[in-house]
Amino acid sequence: MNAQKTPQNALEDIKVSLKLKLAALWASFMFLYIYVDYFALYMPGKIEDILKGKVFVFDITQGFLLAALASVTIPALMIFLSVALPAKVNRWANIIIAVVYIPYTLFNLAGEAWMHMVFGAVAEVVLLCVIIRYSWKWPRFKTFNSINLRH
């Protein structure tokens, strides 16, 4: 008998679909994205600026708040869309949105950038790069024509 023996305490390595991996990456990105902004509120003078109606160099207006919400809504929706969209659309949506969010994430370092902001931006960019890589290398079906059959 030449059967391979599996140790009694061996853990099963469960295969996770690419769609779930992408959704988890977007969820991780969202946590960092939100917490970096949240922790920025603890920086001296931030609350006072907000009370004066300013964020960085921008006036706090309905348009500003709508744009801010839109900028959070897109990656938040990608958590769901990464699971729900068909493969071809899913692949390109993940690539395009992740590529767009890299410079957007780095723009948030303009002005006064504390270490927590730099750390968060680096982590966010790494996650976005992983999203791009996974999406770019999306598995393809092997067609019948690509299989070499010899009789």
C-alpha cells in the first residue's frame, strides 16, 4: 500500500474563490480608508477647522460632502460588486477602480501628513495593487482548441 498519510491534526486548506478574495481586499481597503480619516480628527486643529467650515483647503459645502460620500461609496460598492458582477466586467471594474484610487489615495497625503496617514496610504496602495494583480491574472477557461489531443 502506497497511500499518503495525513496527520491527524492537519488543517484543511480551503480554496477561496477569486471573487471572495477581491471582496475581502475591498473591505480591508474600506476599513483603512475610513479609519485614516477618522484618526485625522485627533490631529490638533482639525476639529476647529471643521467647525470653521474647512477641510484641508476645501470649504465644507453640500457639494463637498456629496463628493466625499461618493468617494467612499465606490470602493464600498466594490465589496458587493466583486462578488456579484460577471467575470469579464468584474475584472475590468476592479482594475480600473483600483488604478483610479491609487493617485486619489496618495493625494490625501498632500499638506500635513502624519505617520498614521502615510502608513495607511501605503497599506491602501498595497491592497489596491493586490486587487489589480488578482484581477489582471483572472483565471481563464482552457478551450478545447488549446488542448493538444493525440491518438
